[in-house]
Amino acid sequence: MTKQVRVRFAPSPTGPLHIGGVRTALFNYLFAKKHHGTFVLRIEDTDQNRYVANAEQYIIDALNWSNIPFDEGPGKDGGYGPYRQSERKDLYKQYADELISSGNAYYAFDTAEELDFHRNDHQEKGKTFIYNWHNRKKLNNSLTLSAEEVQDKIKKGEKYVIRFKSPVDETLELKDMIRGEIKIDTNVLDDKILFKSDGMPTYHLANIVDDHLMEITHVIRGEEWLPSLALHVLLYRAFGWGTPEFAHLPLILKPTGKGKLSKRDGDKLGFPVFPLEYTNKETGEVSKGYREDGYFSDAFVNMLAFLGWNPGTEQELFNLEELVEAFDISKVGKSGAKFDAEKTKWFQHQYFIQKEDSVIAQLFVPVLERHLENGFDKDLDLDYITKVVGLIKERGTFVNDLWDLGSFFFIAPEAYDEKAVKKNWKEGTADLMLELSQVIEQIADFSSQHIENAIKEWITSKEIGFGKVMQPLRLSLVGALKGPHLSDIAFLIGRDETAKRIRSAVEKLG
């Protein structure tokens, strides 16, 4: 690649950013960094009717949380700004006028009523109305009106749009980095509106002009824009500009594999489809976010990368630097990528158990503070919390799981699992447990290994089965038959607390 690579992510601020949008941003970011290029964020807010005030900040927050920040964009001017299309609107009219002057576009004065008439007329005849080469010479536009009539209508303030004049009888040969060669018959194209009567450009014109002025070299976007590729290439040609390379990413599909993943799917099946929690200010509706559900951003990004891309190896876990190194746009698939919520949890679990115990411990502190009435001194007890995390995190996926997995490290059990008691607390168990508590109180070096050795020696000396002691002991310390190695539990909670819990179980269970 001879040119400095410049890619852009260009979302519309019409609501929260779907994970499909984050994946598009991610693939742009990976491509840019792989080729030592620039990742640009451009806010395409030409549709003022659908504009949502807090959506732009949500987009920026989502990219930052995902650790894929933009190099240029709102607040980060790289010399190609402004980066909001609403702040660039004065630019677009001159380019629309240029297309009219070159004969590649025309004024159309058709009213909504006139267009409805033609649509209904075609429908009655079993046809579909398309505004293009076969009828544009019969409609209310500058191709059928004289120059004087056109200027008169404009002076009178009649509403108009500017339409692109699609070529006739031509086969376009297009190229996509993912899909290869694509051929399009220009006769099937409609004459898209480029400029609206409200003085704002449509996506098509603004997009092409901005990509050209921002010197975008590669356009990596969703599959939904594939039908617009022919028009966009024709626009580049009409302006006499060089065309960037295009890549259209596959859809993210529902878990069933049928249809595009939507918010409704997440609501129905209980998983987020947005990176961050989002509150609709008009309705008050709250949509779940991966961050708030406890996912780590690096696990989330790793999951997203595999929705449509495959490195061609057995490796599944990639940090961001490894993703940049491994990413190859040619290894992005053409067919849709089925979303799997369980696989997403698998990624989270892998990252969870790989995190440093001290990092998880810091995140666990607020959870403990919610559960423990007297709170928990972060400085005094962080070492203890870190040791607890080291024993239980293998069984967890989210930080919130740790309370259920290890609450007994912080509070003594007040109740005992009934089924486990019925099966393991027999006649004579209480006497054994009281004797064991005395053994435990006599262990001088109260380390995990010495605790285990002392209990084993005592059981052997009593010539009884290990199950008769170890299961009731676990019930006494934990309240259920769960948790890590018993001697590790005893070591962490301490000699006095271990003996105290055994005596408490004897008192409560008899």
C-alpha cells in the first residue's frame, strides 16, 4: 500500500451503538493499525429528524471503553475537520451544483402527491415505480423543463431535490476486498436523491464528499451498504476522483442464524446488544450493556473480532495487539456471523481467570461492600480479598459471581444445606466434630499444608472414613458442599474462626 492508510467509522447519532457498529469500528481500527494508518470517527448527523442528543457521546464512550479510540474525530482535529456532517453542510451544495453543471445530476420538482400518483399507478398495473432512465424524461424535473423554467421555480421557492443521473446500458465492474468482483447493470439503478429540499445532503453525497476530502483510502462498512456501492463508485467517477477500496462486512445474525441481530433478540433471550447501558430519555426504557453486565472490554472485543473474521488457526484468545498483528481483511467471511451468547460468556470466563488476582480483588471490593453491613476496609483487607479471589475465581465468570462462590470467607454460615445435612450429618457426627475442633485448636503452624496433615493424621488414628469427617467439616465452614480445598478455607479464615464455626454447626445441627 503506497498511500498512507486512512479509514473511517461513520455512525449516525440516532440512538445507542449496536454491537454490529462496534464491530465495524473494530475492524476499521485493526486495519488501520495493521497498516500504521489513521482511524477517523465522523458523525453523520444529516438526518436531523432522527438525531438523538446524547448518542454522539455514547458512541465516543463505547469506543473508549472498547479500547479502540479514534485518532481523528470530534475533539481530535487532525486537519480534516470538522468531523460532524452538520458542521460541514455548507460544503455539500457546491458539490451538488458541480454535478448538475457536469450533467451528472438534475433538479427534480416532483411533489409528494405526484410521486404517490405514479407509485399507485404502477402498483395497479403490477409494476414497481423506479425514478430512473425509463421515466425521468416524463417527470417534473430539469431534464424536461427549460433552463428558464427551472430558474423560475427555484426563485419562486418551489421545493426541489437534486437527483443523480444514473447511466444507461452500462455494466459496472466493481471490486470488494471481501466479496471479490461484482457486476451491476446500471439500468436497474434508481436516480438517488443527493440533496434534499431542507438544504441538507443525503447520506450518499455527504459520504462521498467527506471521504474524498478526508482522504479516506479504504471504506470498511456493513453489508447493508452493499446496494449503495454502485452509486458511490459512479459518484467518484462523476467528480473525477480516485476511488477508495471497499470492503463490506457480513451481518451479525440472530442466535438462530436467521435474520439480523436486533435489540429485541437481546431482550427476549437476556443478553445485551449494546456495549454500554443506554437509557432512552423519551421513554425511560433502559437497555442492557456489556459493561454494566460485568463483561471485560477485552473479552468483549475478542468476541466481536470472531464475528465474521477467523485467523485461520486454532487460537481464539487475542489481546488487542495480537488482533492487530493477526488481522487480515481477506480472512473476513462473506456470509453472516451467528451470534452466540454462550460463546460470549466463554470469552469472558477466559479473560476473568487470566486476570491478576489483585485486579479482580479491587473489582470485588464494591460487591463486598454491598453485601457486608459494616463494609470492608480496602487497605487493611485487600491482601485477604486477593487470596480469596485466587482460590475461587476459576469457578467464576463475572465479578458478581464471587460473592456466591465465596461469601463464607467473609461471613460464617447461618444456615446449612438441608439435603447435604441429611446425607452427611449422622449420629455421632457432632462428637467427631467437637473432637476435631480441639485438634484444630492445637495446630501450631496453621498453614494450609499443616492443617491438612493434622486432620488426615487424626482421621487415620480414629480408623474412620474420610467422608465421615470431611463432608461435615465442609458443611460447618461453608454451609454447603461447595468451595475450594478445605485446608485453604481454614487457613484463610483462621484457627479461631474455624473452630468457632465447627462448634456453631454442632450447636445448630445437634
